[in-house]
Amino acid sequence: MVGTLTCLLLVAACSSPAHQDGNAAPAGSPDPTTSAAATDSPTSPTPSASSTPSARPSSDATRPTSLVLGPNGIGSLKLGMTRQQATGTGLLRAFGNNGGGCAPAQLRAAPSDDAVVLLSPTLGIATIDAYEGIKTPEGVRIGMSSAEMLRIYPDWTRADGDATNGRGFAKTPGNSKAVYRIEMSKGKVINLTLQYANQDCYE
């Protein structure tokens, strides 16, 4: 009898589960460490073509980089350029034919056909007209009062008429070979041109 009880007690001890520290996971459950790593490190979604920001459209290449009629020209268009150089800037429409004289072209970005550029057979680009919105570095622009223009260019010298209704020339700071041709009507600036002082296209 004693031998029998001893065997039963040994069988019961062998069949009891071993004690484990902490909370034991049920058989067949995934490794908690592996699960936590998978949860904490989600896979970043691959950006689709539609979510990738598109490149910003380039600016209009035919528009001068600056709306300033400076002492040498406007944007990349300069006094003295050859026909090929001027056409290569992309700022002009096609040159017209003027019977062997100065060939005219319009600034491509001008809102009308008034902004004329003249190509002299001897001087290259000899005159560049401004249009509304363009100003000189000193601030003179079409639409300005003649009184304000004279304050900025006190050396303006009339060619005909007067400062209220007439045209004249102002020195071009930074270019001794050029002048600004400025025309007024009813006390307002109506035409503004950068030109060589010795241009041979008109007047």
C-alpha cells in the first residue's frame, strides 16, 4: 500500500506544470516581444505618384526679369545688341522690315503693340520703349505727373513743346551714351524710351 501511494504521488508531481515567473502566454500565442516590435514600427506607406508634389511651374521666359528700364536696357535685352542677340533673349516678337532702315519689333510681354524696339543697321538695338508698369531705376514711369518727373530728372531738356505738353530728354545715370526720351501730354508722362543719344532711327 505504501509503495502504491508513493508511486501515485510521484506521477502527480511529474504531471504538474512547471512554475513560470510573470504571466505565461498560452501555448501557440505569438512571442510578445515580436508582437510589440511589429506594433511599434509600422511600415511607412510608399508615396504614390499623385501624392508627390509636382514641380513649381517655371516663370514666363518671355517676360523681363525686372520691370525696370535701366541705363543699358530691360531684362536681358540691351542697347547695342545685334538682331541675333536680341532675338535670342526671347523678349521680342519678330522684327519687321523697314526698307533698309531701322527694323521694328515689339516687346513680347507688352499689353499692346506700342512698346517698340528699333534695330539700327549701324548701332544694333538703338531704342527701347517702355510700357505701363515699367519704370526707370529712379522711378519715372508712364502715367506719372510731369511735375514729379521733373523732380526726379531736373535736367530734362525739352525738344519741343513744354513739360506739360511736349517731349524732351533726360540724362541716363549709369550710361553716358544713352538718354531717356520722355514725352508728356496734359501734364502726364505718356511715352518713355531708353535710346542711344546718337540713335539714327528717327528725329
